[in-house]
Amino acid sequence: MLANSLIELDRAHLIHPVASYRGHEALGVRVLKSAKGATVTDASGRQLLDGFAGLWCVNAGYGHDSIVEAAARQMRELPYATAYFDLGSEPAIRLASELADRAPGDLNHVYFTLGGSDAVDSTIRFVRYYWNARGEPERDQFISIEQGYHGSSVVGAGLTALPAFHAGFGIPFEWQHKIPSPYPYRNPVGDDPNAIIAASLAALKAKIEEIGPERIAAFYAEPIQGSGGVIVPPKGWIKAMRELCREYGILFIADEVITGFGRTGPLFACTEEDIVPDFMTTAKGLTSGYVPMGAVFMADHV
Ligand SMILES: Cc1ncc(COP(=O)(O)O)c(C=O)c1O
């Protein structure tokens, strides 16, 4: 009875992103009731293995009392504190410091966001501001990779390169360019890792030269293309792309929104190839997925 009325209320009022509206209306919502570890239980009592870990975010699993208690303690003491102006709060300052300690290289400055899309969006603003401040306002062109995903905000979704996020939404913008994915499966250059890396380098060089190197603001890459199909590029790929950006003086942004916080083994996937990006976006797993949140890391050298 309760579940049925929820299904009707959902049909009438709740918008579900990334769903076929007609299909969803016909099937009805699956109401999740509770969760423990890696298992979620729906309103009919059916248990499901949460292979997706929420939306790639519940890295620690569900039901950790220590996390719940820490959140409740903070809610009682100081549930909200902005970092605008000269204001701050102990948890935000300590978290920024702990994260800077653990981030690759000199990524020592942390800007907290509402999630991954907001983090990507923020880097676009930082990058534009950076080039304006450096007296190079003409650097306003951005390059990302086909099958990449960089969120669902208007500008971030333009860096995303999945057709369903573009069709009918008026994006990508004309300043958002793409190069082919280093997809190792059915890549036109075959499956030799060196050939795939060489093809990506050639494609990035060609795109930079086509637009004009003095016009390029930044290049965005995920260490593993997640939403585009969990595409793992060959070893050495991200290091080679990072180096090419350095040669051209283009900012390199690593989007670690889903690879960050231990998903690939080390805390950040960039460390697997010992690269230090100019900016790094993160989100999922930052608060073990219990509170949606993201962060942009900015390097000292920027
Ligand atoms: C690489 C990448 N960037 C950005 C985002 C956007 O993050 P959010 O869903 O927190 O807005 C995602 C989401 O999965 C992502 O995988």
C-alpha cells in the first residue's frame, strides 16, 4: 500500500535524470528502503547487490555508524558554514589540509563544490580567469575526449562527449572540441598500446594546430573513461597526454570524479603514472558518498 502510493507520487512529481520517461512511467519507481555494506533493500524486501556503489560514490559501503555519528555530531554543532568572504570552519579547513597532504605533487589548494559537475564547472571558471589574469584572454578553447563524461551542468555537459547529453540541449558550445577516445577495443589503429597512444597524441596535436595553440585554454581527461563505458586507456597514455599539454603550455585537467578516493587502488589514479595535473576534479567517495560533495584541486604551480 505504502509502496504503491509512493509509485503514484513518484509518477506525478519526481523527475529522474538519465531515464526514459515513458519507460519509467510504465514500470514505476523501485523504492530503495535501506542498505548495509554493498546491499540495498527495496520496499518489497528484495535485496540487490549495489554494484554501482550508489552513483559511483559509496566507496566505504552503507551503514557505517562512525560516519553517521560524525555527520550527526557536526549537524548538532555547526550544520552550515560558508567559506565565502573571510569565513571558514574547522572541518572544512582540516579536510582541505588532509586532502592537500594526500593529493599528487603540488596540488595543494582545495575548492569544495556540491558534486562532480560543479567541480568541472568550477575548473572552467578558474581556467578562464587564469588566462585572463595572465593577459592571454584569447585562450578560451577547451578540448576533451569522445566518450568522456564531465558532468551534467550546462558547460560541463558540453565537455562530456556522449550524444544523449547533447541532443536537444544546445550543447556543446563552439569553444568545446573533442578528439577520439583511446578506446582499446575496436580502435581503428588496432589494439597495440603504443599505436593507441601515438594516435591520441597525433589527434591532440592536430586539434591544437587546427584551432591555434595560442587559443587553447585546457585539455580534460579522465584517467579511466567511466560513464562512456569504463574505458581503460593503455598504460603510459595519460602521462604522454600530460607531457604534450606541458609542451604546448596548455592546462591539463584530470577529471578524477570517479577514479579518485581509492577506486582504482591508489587514492588518486594520476599517481599510478606519477603525473601531476594543473587542476584535478574529484567528488564521488569524498564523503564516502554519504553527503554529496566534490572538490577541485589547484596546483601551486598554476
Ligand atoms: C568523470 C566524471 N566527471 C564528472 C561527473 C559529474 O559528477 P556528479 O554526478 O557528482 O555531478 C561524473 C559523474 O559520474 C564523472 O564520472
